[in-house]
Amino acid sequence: MQRKQDINSPVYHIFTGFLSGLILLIVIYNILFYISGEHFTFHQIRVFHQSSSFLYIIDLLPVFSTLITFYFHKKESKIRAELNHVIRKEKSSADKAVKYLHNLQGGHFTVKLSSGEQDNELFRSLDNLRHTLLKNKEDEEIRKREDDQRNWISEGLASFGELLRQPGENMEEYSYILISNLVKYLEANQGGFFTIETNEKSGKFIQMMACHAYDRRKFADKRIEWGTGLIGTCALEKKTIYLKDIPKDYLLITSG
């Protein structure tokens, strides 16, 4: 690592450029002395310069080489810095994408993209995948609820169909069997089984035959006049009454 840092340092490139220019200058002078057949002396070098001013430019080769090397080093450093920035950015995006996928695998579909990630094609694709998985999960939950509801209805029809086919010699006992099974099946708190009776004096009225409340059999003698109260109104109109806002004192509970 230290060796790599030394190679990338500006001092190393400056020294290398200067040394390369100096070696090239020495080679040129050696060629020049070889062609001219003269021996190497500083006096002869001065003579060469007097005969050709171009040699003054040749003398600047170490300087030119140093400047050129330093220029390309700066350019290379800039490109390397930009490349490292791109690599870090792509690695960060890859890490975020992996984390995003882990959230999807864990069923966390509420994770949303940040403003910077929305411009990334990869994250847009992952977000589309999130929406697809979320919709599939919601559709699966709806199908499961519908299947559970159908199974619940089928089980109820089969169970009560069998109860209704049984002979009911004792009406009170048969009424309790029906209402107790219905209360348990609906997971309700209590329920009553009423029959419509007719009296020559008072006409129609509703009579409670059986009552089941809080997993216990209740014995009650309750008579409701025709068209009176919720039960009487329901029987008169022959329509279901679904009450949401129940008065606090509507349910009467007594202790034995």
C-alpha cells in the first residue's frame, strides 16, 4: 500500500519526468558526438550550440518532460478520483438495493424510496416489484378471507342442516339445542329462541322458548307483544334489524 502511494505521489512523477528528460538529453548528445566524430568536451558542446540554436531547446528537455509528466499525473489523478467517486456511489447504491431486497424478503412492503433513489432505474424497478408484491399480498389476504367465509358458511349449513333434520319431540329442548349451537357458532354472548303464539284474547304475541347466555343455559319466561320492542318490530316487519349504537342499559344481566 505504501509503495502504491509513493508511485501515485506528485514528487515521484516529477522526479521520473525530469530523469527521463535528462536521459533523453544525454542520448541525443551522445548521438551528436558520435555523428560528428568529436570527443566529448564542454567546449565542443558550446561549439555545437553556436552552430545550432535549436540545441538550446533540446537542453530544456528535462524541464519539458517534467511538466508533461506532471500534467498527465494531474489528469490521471482527476480521472482516478472521478472513477473512485463513481465506484463508491455504485457500491452505495448496490448496498441500498440489497437492503431494500432484504426488506422485501422480510415482508416489509411499506419501505419507500427517497427523493434521490427515485431517479435511479434500478430502484424504480425495485419499487415496482414492491407494489406488485404488496398487491399480491393484499389479494391473497382477500382470497383467504373469502375462503374462510365460504368454509364458515359451508360448515354452518352442514351443521345446522343436520340439527334441523333431527326430530324435535320436546319443543323447549329442541329450541335450546338450536339456539345454543347458533350462539356458539356465531361466537355471540347470548341468544334467545322465540316462537309466535296466538291467543284468542290478546291475539299474536312472541314467546321465548329457550335462552343461552355466556356458555350457560338460562331459564326465562319472557313474553313480547306483537310489534313491541326490537323483537316485536322485527317479527312484524319481517326484516333484519342490525343495531350498532346499543344503549348502555339495553343488556340485562342478573345473577343467580
